[in-house]
Amino acid sequence: MADSKQFDVVVIGGGPGGYIAAIRAAQLGFNVACIDEWKNKDGKPAPGGTCTNVGCIPSKALLQSSEHYEHAGKHFAEHGINVKGLELDLAKLLGRKDAVVKQNNDGILYLFKKNKVAFFHGRGSFVKAAEAGYEIKVAGEKEESIVGKQVIVATGSNARALPGAPFDEENILSNDGALRIPAVPKKLALIGSGVIGLEMGSVWRRLGAEVTVLEALPTFLGAVDEQIAKEAKKAFDKQGLKIELGVKVGEVKSSKKGVSIAWTNAKGEAQTLEVDKLIVSIGRVPNTVGLNAEGVGLKLDERGAIVVDDECRTSLPGVWAIGDVVRGPMLAHKAEEEGVAVAERIAGQHGHVNFNTIPWVIYTSPEIAWVGRTEQQLKADGVKYKAGTFPFLANGRARALGDTTGMVKFLADAATDEILGVHIVGPMASELISEAVVAMEFRASSEDIARICHAHPSLSEATKEAALAVDKRTLNF
């Protein structure tokens, strides 16, 4: 074993939480190491975690490509652009996605060099408490040992498998396999209508698959504002995405022919669905296997997540944990914010993460984005509120784009007018939501947004108009 190397901060995991924590700690003057085991198909380091390798980044590349394909096939004609002999080169489409992922992997390795972060390629695990902190084993091509005065665990999460139907990534697919199906399936089923399910369903539907989504919950997108979720479902139904709610999934059988799913619909009627491929997206589980948490007394909860306080401190002094492996939303940007906050706390500063202003996005078409509380949450909390909505149908830029689906919705305190939640379904919702996040961070009122000049014509005018609608004074609707 190589000689023990001493670091001020050792980060286990190089996903969005881990690599950002490592860079911020290095900026603050610490001697930092980051350990990550992800490999690309050539066996080379591929830092960036689930997000970069099999999550956010490749899915957005496929969403973009599949949207171009659908536009060329169905919507260009409206613009007077006639396409003849449209063909799909799926291998090239998937190759572009892989190239985008590699650019991100290489970008992180460059950032480590630039910020003088020592990178170790392998699986990190606790060995024991040492005099100067904790000894961490790196199991890679060669095994080595390093010591960190402070340790940040950022090991992320894994896809949750359906009981009795493990992932084979051939027929029964996780988010990983869903991103690299080699031929467009004629029939595709998804179990779970969350973010991953809807995004992957959208990709393969646009490319020609007949897609059925089976969702156990009786409501569609229960975490989303009800009015926004209904608007989104209308759009998905129109596109031909078949969404079945309130289902019970029974036996799932995989064979050379494909996958057979026994299920019961909301009325209690037994059904069978025969498909070529099945994508299972029923949530994710914290990734703590092989960390040797028990060996050092690091406390886990019943889900296998690392127990932390509000500041991301674990049960062990000098050990912190962030991102998907701890409580809170499993979002890349939440992990990044926690990574920065923890690095700053180690430096004696006061890092801060406000869970109430973390934006959520579903990158379907239409996009769905929101921040703050939904109307149903405000009702449940007994908060008196005012609501204002504005449809993209009445927005000049949306008409010019040819995408007028959806709306912007503001929820403001009835007494103080403070913005309590903003909910968007429609074009570029992922970008538009940032204005709402800023406004809520500064405790703005809906009138503040209503009185700010927005460029014309722009989609952002719909945000201004929804804020005006809180006071029932929209100008364009």
C-alpha cells in the first residue's frame, strides 16, 4: 500500500455535490482530495456522478435531439420548411449524447487541475479514525490510503429496483439503460411518472415508440401544483403519451421477446401489457453500500441515508455528508449548494442552503418548473393567499415560437403580498423559474415583479403578467 497522504479535506464522490465541494474547499485554501470511481467505457475516469454520466446531462442531450427530430417531422411545415426523406440515425444521436457527457467529465478533471484538487480514481471507503482525522482507502487500479482531517461524503444515490424484477439493463432498464437503448422500441412501458419517467418517456415517444406510463398514485405529479399538473397532463395526453394512474403492478416477466407486465387499473380490472422494453423509475436510494459506515460508527437511517443535522454534520466529528446520500430533495443543484455551504463551514464561515427556494424542473415539452409552495400546500397549512395566472397563449414571443402551451402562476400572501410560490408549465420554464427564485430569496412581493420592466417580446413577460394577475390587473389577457 502506498504511503499515507495527508489532506485537510477529503471528498468521497465526484458528482455535482462532491466535485463542487472539493473546488470550493480548494478556493478557501485547503489541501483537498476528491475520490471518484466512475469509469467511461474505456476505463478512464468519468467524474460528475449520476448527473453527468447517466442523469441530467445525457437526458437533456437526448431530449434536445428528439425534440429536433419531432419538430422536423411534425412542426417545420407550419413554418414553411418542408422536409423530405426524414431519417433517424439513432447510433449518431446516442453518440452525440456520449460526446456531451465526455465534455462534462473532462471539464471536471480540468477544474480539479486548475484548482489543485488531488483526484483519486477508485472507490473510497472509511478504514478508521486516525490521529489527524480519518483514514480513507481508495480501491482503484491500485489500492492506496489517504488521510483527511475533514471528510465530506457525497456518494449520491442509485435507482430503486422493482421488487422481483431486478435491472438487467437489456429489457428492464434503470435511468442508465434508458439512455442507451440501441434501437427505438415499438412498445415501451414506464413504471413511475416522476421526472425520469416523463423525460425518458418523452424521448422515446418522439423517436417513434408507443409509450405507456404506469403510475401507482391516483394523482398525476402529486408534488406539482394541481392546476399546473392538470395542464401538463392535457399536453402529454395530446402528444400520445399514455398515462395510467392508480395502478397496481403485479408480476413482471422478462424474456427474449420482451417484457410482460401484469397490472390492475384504477377500477380494479386485471390487465396485461406486452412491451419490448420496460423503464423502471420509482425513485432512488442513498448509495452507502461499501462505505464501511458501520466500521467507523457513521450513523445511517432506516433508508440507508447518512443522518445529518441542518448543517450537514454527521454523527462523527469532522465528517460531513451532502446531496442524495442525505435528507432533502435528490437534486443536483441542492447537492451543489450543500457542497459549497459545507466547504465554507469547514473554513469557519456560515454557508447557507434554503430548502424553500430550491427550484424543481421537469424537462419535458412543455417544461414544468416551480419554486416554493403549491396551492394545495398553502390550503393544508391554512395560509391565506392570492393567486394570479397568465397563459402563454396570450404571450407574443410564445406565439412567434409556435409554442403557446401552459401558463405562469403566482401565489402570494393575502396580507403582505410576499411571493410564496411560482409555478410554470410551458416553453423554457426551466430558465424562467430563476427570476422567481431570486425574488423569493429577497422576500419580494408579487407587486415587485409586476412593476419591473421585462423585455418585449419575451417569454418572461408572462411572469410579469402573472404577478399583475395576483392584483387582477393583467394587461394582455
